[in-house]
Amino acid sequence: MAADVELERVSKLYGSFKAVDDVTLRIPKGSFISILGSSGAGKSTVLRMIGGFEYPDYGTVRIAGQDVTMLPPYRRDVNTVFQNYALFPHMNAAENVAYGLRQDGVAAEERKSRVREALQMVEMLPYAMRKPNELSGGQQQRIALARALVKRPAVLLLDEPLGALDRKLRQQMQVELKLLQSRLGLTFVFVTHDQEEALAMSDSIAVMRDGKIEQLGGPTELYDTPATAFVASFIGAQNFIAGDRVDDTLHMKSAEGLSFAAGQATPHLGRGARVLGAVRPENVLVAVEEPQAAANRLKATVAASVMLGDSLEYVLRLDSGGEFIARLPRRGMPAIAPGMKVFAHWEPQFFQLFPYEDLRDARSFVA
Ligand SMILES: Nc1ncnc2c1ncn2[C@@H]1O[C@H](COP(=O)(O)OP(=O)(O)OP(=O)(O)O)[C@@H](O)[C@H]1O
Ligand SMILES: [Mg+2]
């Protein structure tokens, strides 16, 4: 049976450094949540506190309504799949999966049938007798998963379990994991720094930054209505323009005095405040003639075009300095070649205003 997980005002300090800073999070039972963030954001520390490998300095951890804050891992109804799946090299796949049950003193007959069932779940029964060094990375990953599933935990914690796999295998495992999770109805808490992976797999995503959860929401919600410029830049790609909001309107002015119209602004944005306007590359159009009617346009020179398979990405160098990215479907595109003078333009509905923050590390940022 699945269980829900609850973190209430949880903090973890290393010396005076707050690795996790006042995190509150409710994970409904049977759901798939991803904890997404860059390196050092505190993702693994959150997971380790749910698993019992780390104890919080403040706050409460509950599993199925029970306070487990200070309980050791073996007294919690959870299991963890670590990034380096750490299979025992001298044991074959079946023995690896059976190991935990043997430790728990599960009788031989039951052990045998549960190992079989777990191997079947991850489609590895035919490989039961192989040693880890006779298995591919993806196969080893599945054995690690079976080893966790065989204990029938209510909650499965996964810390970047697909990190070591190549892209194709990773995408295949993403689908399989997601199917397995919904079939078994277990609660999955999945740590990743890969935003595409989080978008593809999750019911909800918690975006972490500097030990805090910056936004919690479903994939579509995070992608379409990010709460901050940071989340906007972390999930998917963005072009940013820095400037000042014009009074209480949805308009902004850049340093060069260019005006832009937005469709939405985050709440609590002061009048005349310093802002970042953001538009995603797939919402930027490119025209050779000046689009007089367009509410938002920038003059640019095509610096490069990058083939992405089903689309083309144009890197546009602005006359005002800075870069802008446009991603366009290949079909039906006018011929646009590097060196050409063009106009980038986009609709206000795709332009969102955020309180200013320094995101000059973002790929396309117009100061
Ligand atoms: N045992 C420890 N002692 C001191 N600092 C620690 C310890 N464990 C983690 N930290 C620090 O806490 C912060 C959060 O670490 P954590 O492992 O949770 O990050 P993460 O988001 O999982 O990053 P990554 O994507 O690199 O795995 C980091 O700055 C890390 O250096
Ligand atoms: Mg980590």
C-alpha cells in the first residue's frame, strides 16, 4: 500500500550552512513527485531525511501520518535507489534482489517467489543468474530497482537513478519507471537535475534553490506559469529582457527605451519596478520585413542556425547588443540564413513580467 509523505518546516544544517531551509511539502500517496534543482540545491538531503539517512535539525517528517522524524531507515516503510546502484559484484542478479529479504529473515520459499515477482516487474527474469559485470548499465539499474521493490515499500525514493545511463536508455527507462509506478500505485519521490526528465515523468515537481522550494506544481503549470524568473529559466528555455515596468501597466521599457507589452505579470510587482520580461524561444517569430503591427519586436542579425531535428534554432544577435533565441518548425519556414538582417517578434500573451533578478548566466539575457 502506498503512503503519503509530509515534511513540515524541515531544516538541515551543516555547521552554520543551511542545506535545507524550512521546507514544507506534502506528497499525496500514489503520486510521482520530482525534486528538481541544480547541484547543491539540497535535493539529496531532502530525500535522505525522508529515508532516515539524515535527521533534520528542525521540523517533522511524517509517513502515512506517523511521525518518523528520528526513526532509523529500517523502521520506515520506504526504500531507496541510489545513484550508484551499488550492486554486490560477487552475487548474481537474483541474489542481489534477495539480499534484503534474507537480512529480514524472510523464509526461503517466500523469498524465492518474491524475488521472481520483482525480477518479472522490471523484465529481468531471464537475467536472474547473471553477475552485475555481465549486465548493461540499464539492466543493472533495473536490478537495483527490483532490489528496492522486492521489499514492497509504501514509498520509493530515487536519487538520480538514471544519471549514469545514455540518453536513449534513459528515456526508455523514464517511460518504464512511470508505467511501473502507476501500475503499482506506489509513492515515488524522484530526485533529478534534468528538467526534461522531471517534466516527462512527474505528477508534480518541486523546484529547489539554495535549500528552499521555490515552486511546487504540475509540469504544465511550471512550464506555462512559472512563479519566478529563476523557475522560468530553469524549466525550458527563455529569452530575458531587463527593464522597468511602466507604472501599473503590463508594459516595460528596456535600457534603450524600447517598449514591450506583456500578457501577464507575477503578483506583487510594484509600479515602475525593475523587471525581467521573458519569452520562450518557441514563441518567437522571425520576419525579414519589419512587422509593423507586432507589439513586440527587435532588430537583429542571424548569427547561427542550429538543426534540432524537427525544428531549427536561430541565434539572433541584437542591434542593441545581446542574444535572442528563436525556435521554429522546419516546415514552411522562409529561408533564413546567417548574416541576414531580420526582426524577432512575439505576441504579448507569450511575454511575462517577473521581479528582476540577476540571471545573466541564462543563455539569452538582454540587459
Ligand atoms: N555531510 C555534509 N556535510 C557538509 N555539507 C554537506 C553535507 N552533505 C551535503 N552538504 C552540503 O549541502 C548542500 C546540499 O547538498 P545535497 O547533496 O542535498 O545537494 P543536491 O541538490 O543533491 O546536489 P547534487 O545535484 O550535486 O547531488 C551542498 O552545498 C552540500 O555541499
Ligand atoms: Mg544529490
